[in-house]
Amino acid sequence: MNITHLSYSDANGGAARAAYRIHRALLAFGGTSSRMLVNVASTGDWTVQGPDTRLSRLINQIRPAIAQSVTKLLKTENSVVHSPAILPSNWAKKLNTSNADVVNLHWVNNEMISISDIAAIKKPIIWTLHDMWGYCGAEHVSSDRRWQEGYLRVNRPSYESGVDVNRFVWGRKKRIWTRPIPIIAPSKWMANCVSESALMKDWPVTVIPNPIDTHLWCQRNKKFARAIFGLPGDVPLVLFGAIDNLDDWWKGFSLLGEALKTLQGEMSKLELVVLGGSKPKFPRNMSFPTHYIGQLRDDVSLSLLYNSVDLVAIPSKIDNFPNIGIEAHSCGVPVVGFDVCGLRDIVSHQTTGYLAEAFDVRDFAHGIKWVLQNEGRMFGLGEAARKKAVANWSYEIVAEAYIKAYQEVVISARAGKKY
């Protein structure tokens, strides 16, 4: 079976990294042919095909800028990226004339492919949703209910003005996507969102978690790892990471700051490690000493960093199936997060970490303290986290689930099933 993955990138951002791992898992354990087509190739992997001419690379840089001129017509307090997906491309033609038995869409935004082009793909198709864009308007993360109710004039949120780009984009999806596309949701939360959405509620959806290479992401010597990063060896370390942007509102960095503030006076020794951002000119007061690691792109460095800390904090307000959660588990590091979204699929409460009541910073702080205050408990949580990662998210397990999903799509296509 020939599988073709379509993804904007193979490494830039959490969605790209997840898509690339799915591709590599299939190559390692899928017993199939898998290739990845991208607009931005960063891994140097020969099985990933990026633009092969200077002109095509230039066009790929220009297309997002054109789309931004459309999204600027929208005035909104939602700072998440917005993708109108309006510019035509040659992707549908390329895919339709390829030898692909199944086309697996991933994060295909930044004007990689248009809404119309997605509908024009004639090959058996499956779509792994890495964020909410598929069933929303132009926004990739939403905290309102329009994606459930439909994007109407009467339910536009008060924080928006100007041209209703979200309604325009959602309307195009509703009108053009007349053929339901089988969806793969990395988390139960995402699957529920698909089923509750006004756009995709009748589309078939299967839950398959994102994979991780548990041989690379494994437990290593903590003393050695701390020495590599110049971190102190005698204090508990809490890691917060946001590879794309520390200030993304849904990542909850401010909530972590509030939680740490409540721990002042309760924990005398604790330090924070921040991944994804260099130390700002005017750093926030996080109540405890803070080490800014900056950006780390390669898996070896990242896995070493996880092994240097005692706990990973994920204070996200909305998150599908965060890589940082399964990376921490695979390295045997407990996770503290809020009891929301895809974190429920990753963290087993008081078994592999702690799930605090949604957005209760005091309970989040209690979770941090609960994990760190007992060394034996912390060790047990880490061991259970590692076992969960191997049993649920290893390449072999996830590849098998994807192959089954692909086979079902091919059989349905041959039978002329329209879902």
C-alpha cells in the first residue's frame, strides 16, 4: 500500500512533528510505502519531498503573505493563526495522478492547499486533525461555540469586528465539502469536537493517538542531562514548553505563573525551566528562579532536557494531544496539567501525573507539590508514565492502527461508499 502524507512542514511546529512521526512509524512498522510531501522541508529526510526549484520555494513564501491580506480584514482578540485557504494550488492534480493508494492530510494550512483543492482530491483520503481548523472558520483554535452552532451573523463573538472572515471561510467549507472525509483524531476530545461540530458531525471519525519513538525518547541519567544544560543538580526542576510561542493564550503560561505564586512559602526549593523562548528583556516574575533554554529542534537534545527535570507542567486551556505530554511520559517524567481536552488521554490522574480541576491554579499548584514532595512517589509516577507511553504511543502500536484505518478507507472507496 502506498501512503502519501500532505503536511505544510515536516518539523516546524507541533503538528508537523506529529505528522512526521506518523510517517516514520509507518516506514518502520507499517509494512507499507510511505512518503511525505511538504512546502517546507527541514529534516533532510530523503522520504520527505519539498519544493525542488527556487521559484516554487519563492511562491510558497508569497502565498501566506497574500492570505494575510485577507485575514487582516478581521479584527479579533483571538491571536491564533487564521487560514482562509483560498488560493488554488496544483496539489489535487499531483495527488490524483500519483501512485498513492491513500492520501493522509495533516496540517495543510499557510495557503498550502485551498478548500476547493481538498474537495478535488479523488484518491481515497483520510485527514488527521492536529488542531480545530478543519471544522472551524479561519481560526485554528476557538473558545466560542460558533463551530458547534454554525457561523451565523447573530452569534458572532463580541471580541470580533470588521469583515467576518471566519463566517466566510466556514461557509465555503460547508458549501464545497459535500463528500465527508474520514477523520483521525489524536484524542477523544478532538473526536468529540468533530462529532459536535456543525460542519463535520456526520463525518466518520477514529481516535488514533500520535506516536513517539520510545527507543529514542527514553529515560537517561538525570545528573548527566542537567550538566549538559548547566542546570542545578540539587533542586526540583519544573519544565514548561511551548515550541511555537510562549505567549499563545491557550498554552496557559500565565496560569502557571499564578500557580507558582501560590507555592511561595510552601516550597523553598523549586526552579522553572522554560523551553521555546529565550530570556526576554523584561522577564515575568515566575516566583522562582527561571532558566530559559530557548529553542531546541532535534529530538536528542529535547529528550535530554526532559530527562533533566522532575516534572513537566502543561497548563493549557485548549490542547489536542500535546507532544510535550507524550514526550515527557516516554522519558519517564510525570506531568501536571488541567483536566481538559487531550490531556485526559495522556495523563492518568495520580498514576502518571496529576490532573487539576480546570483552570484552578491552586489545585494546579497542589499537583506540582504533590508530585515533588515525595521522591518515591515521583519515581513511581515516572515509571508508570514510561510504561503507558510504550504500551499506547510507540511506533509499532500506532502504525498498526493507521494501517487498519487506511485499509478501511480503501475498501470503502472501492465499494463506492459515500459515508
